[in-house]
Amino acid sequence: MRSHLYLLILTLLSVQLTTGYASVLEDQLERELKGSWCVVLVEVYSDCTGFYNNNEFVGGRVASKADQRFPPGELAKIDKINLKRSRLDLFMSLAEPILTGHTDGPFMLYEERRCKVQLIIELPRDMGKNGSPELILEHVTTALETAPTLGAAQALESWNQRTREPYPDDYELTLAQYEVWKAEQINAAVSARAARAHQDAIGVTTHIRHDRAYLAGFAMGVEKMRSWDEHDCVALVEARFDRIADRPRDSNGKKGWNEGYRDGQELVFNLYLADLLQGCYVDPGLGMIMGYDSCKPGRKGWQFELDAPHAEPGYPPGPAGSGDG
């Protein structure tokens, strides 16, 4: 019984020592690698959507499900590491962005995207548990060449010197034309919705009747809908009465009262909607730009909130990595 107890204690101590050493080893590697620059010696892949995409480096080959391929020689900064028993994960941000295009109506629009990679380097068995920092770093050199600064990394012969593709010629003119077109599309949608609200309001008035129960319900419906308040232009254009209408609550279940209650709400809803939409027309001269997509009415029209974290004031964005990080 005592020998079994000793064996259990030794096993627990061994596990603690191994775990402790692995943690120390990871700390040593992190001090050596985190924040450093490198040239990636193998091809890598990324979707360039702000997430680290898996790239498994095994037997000199890289496997990944991400779409965008980058040839060997990419500049990257090591953001963090994660050491496991038989692998080392390097979380890296590529120094140079890419330029992607998408269509909106008749226009081709472009934006910069930053790309991230999780390079998973397979290690010899248990090297991540009881190996030495020197051995692991030597193994890492099969996949990348490190440097203390961006300038030092750019001086390495292994750098492929890739730069982001330039914006098309006269792209500023394209953006200006796009702003006008986008404003026209918004104004057309606002105008159409306001016209329909007017027609729906007129439609309600055509069947108002002088019935005591109906008029009592109508008055309650008017009072109920007076509290409705919406200040988002997108929501106003898409607003539907049946989505916000309050169901009749007459305890006696009188048909006339219920119909009046609905009609009172519908009339006020459409009158309010038509009025609020007048603040949603866009003046193309206000300077709409790509990336501003959340719109709210104000005294001067729509107020635009930045919807794309990559968008920067000014055009065009400068190249990435202009200094030593």
C-alpha cells in the first residue's frame, strides 16, 4: 500500500515538474520571438478577414483552407506564440496588406485588407515538453528567418519584396461618382417609401366610420402609436406597420373597437413615417465615402458612422510598414 502511495506521489511530482518546465520553455521562446519581425520561408495562406488562419507546416509543406496564397518570402510580425507538446504555433500579421475589389451597382470598389496567419510548426515528439529553446528555435528556422526590426527583416535576401497593388488610375473620380450614385439610390428608396406611407395613410381615412365603438378604439390606437419613435433611416425605409402594431386589447372583443384600434395606429404610423423620412434624403455634397454605411437622420440629412475598421481618413492609404515596429 505504501509503495503505491510513493508511486502516486512521484507521478504527480513528475507531472508538475514537466508542466512547470514547459511553461518556462514557452516563456523563454516568447521573449525571443514575440514582437520580432521575420521573413516566412514557406508559402502561407490567409482569408485576410482579421482572423489568424491555420497553416500547418509538416514535412516541409504547408496545408491550409484559407483562400489567399502568399509565396515564400513574406514579411511578418510575430504577435504571440503557443507552445504545445509536439508543435509550436506562431501567430503572425503580414506586413503588407492586399487590395480587394467588390462591385456595388455599376462600380468596382477597392479596399485594403490586413492578413493574419497561424503557422503551426510540427516539432519532434516531446520537444515542446522537455526540449531546449535553442533546439526549438533551430527547428523554427526551417520555416522563417527572424530579425529584431522591420528594417533588418527587409534587408534579408529571403524577402520577396511584395507590395500592395496600387489603386486604379483616377480612382478618386470613381469614388466621387460612386458617392453621387449612392446618394441617388438612397434618395430613390426614401422617396418611394414616403410615397407609399402617404398612400397608406390616405387608404386608412377612406374607411373611417362614425361608429361609437370604432371611434373609441381609433382614439386609443392613435394614442398608442404616438409613442412610436425611430431615428435610423435604414429602419425607417424598411419599416412595416404589421411588425410594430399593437394587437387589440378590448376585453369585450368588439369587432368595431378592434378595427378602430388598428386603423388609429396605422394612420399615425404612416403620417409619422412620411414625416421622419424627410430627414433621410442625402446631399451628395456632404461627402459620403466608402466604409460609411450606418445611416441616421439629422438636421442636414443622414449621419454616417464608420462601418469598416480598415477605412482611414484620406485617400489613398499609405503603404504598410513604413517604419521599424
